[in-house]
Amino acid sequence: VMDMYYMQNTGADFLKENVWNYNGQLMAAVASGIKKVDPDAKFATHIAGLFDPYFCETYFQTLEENGMVLDQAGMSVYPTSDMATYNPQYMDMVKNSITAIVTECNLPVFIAEYGYPSEELTGAYQNWNTAPVGYDISEGSQALYTEEFIDWCKSHGVSGIRLWGPDVLGDWEPMSLFEYDEETKTATAKQIFYIFH
């Protein structure tokens, strides 16, 4: 698997011929069964990770070529993740990928997972602290960057955005919409809450 990541376009051509074509056939079979029960059912799936526009459009095109007709394409977007550490142009690549999916696959894109921390992450997510240029890891940047990203999404074919795992406990707490006081058992809305509200 690791060798594949070093192939051109992160192995998209290899995956198209050896994995995604079969994924498309399997998904199409499941969709066919679901449509027998609910003819109006809608379908989507999403990509998670650091991938270029060619990778993304090839994935969704391959699914369609193998019978899986989607109503929406999805992506995971975490602007401060370790992906940004390896590629300072990570969010530019995300936006270029969204544009490619919308134009080349003729699909709206749903941001299936999104999160920006209000303070530095620790534990399992301690490497997810690379802020985009001009921003930092703070409650203010969490709100500002998210608002600006949503504004960009509105004019580039994005159908919606979902904050992923809006819980207030554990390593993920800085990504949530709330500050949680363990002692009083109360949650106080952060600035970002008013964007999603």
C-alpha cells in the first residue's frame, strides 16, 4: 500500500484498474437493491485524505463507468491536518479537487467531514496543528477560516458542509462548536457555532 502512495497521482491509475472498478460494481449492486425498495433513494460516497484533482475525478468517474451513479460526491476537509504539514498548498489542492469533481464529473460536492481546531490538538491528533498561511490555531481563526471556506464553497458547487464529530470530550474537543466545563457540566458555544447555526 505504501508503494502505491509514491506512484504518479498517488496510484490513481493502479486503483482505477485494480480496486475502484470493482468498488463501482459492488456499490451499483447495492444501489440497485436499495432502489427496489426506495426508487427515489439518493447516493453519495466520499474521499478522505490528501489527493490531487486527477485522483479525485478519476475515482468518481470510475465508479460511474462501473455502474454506480452518484447524486453527490463527498470529501473530507481538515485544513490543519497532518496533510497540511506535508503539503503547504493542501487547501489549494482541496479547492482544485472540488472544482475538478464539479466540472469533470458534473457532481455537486458535499463536505462530509470538516473540522478546524480552536486550540492545539493533543493525543491522537497532535500532528493536526498546521494552520493555513495567515491563520493560527485559535477560536478566532477557527471561526474566520471556516466562514471564509463556507463562502468559497457556496460559489464553487459545494452543496453542504458537515462538521465532523461535534462532540466536546477527549482529543477531538478543540474541533467542536463548544467549550465544555467538566465541573459545571455546561457547554458554551464558541464563535464558530454562530456560523453553523
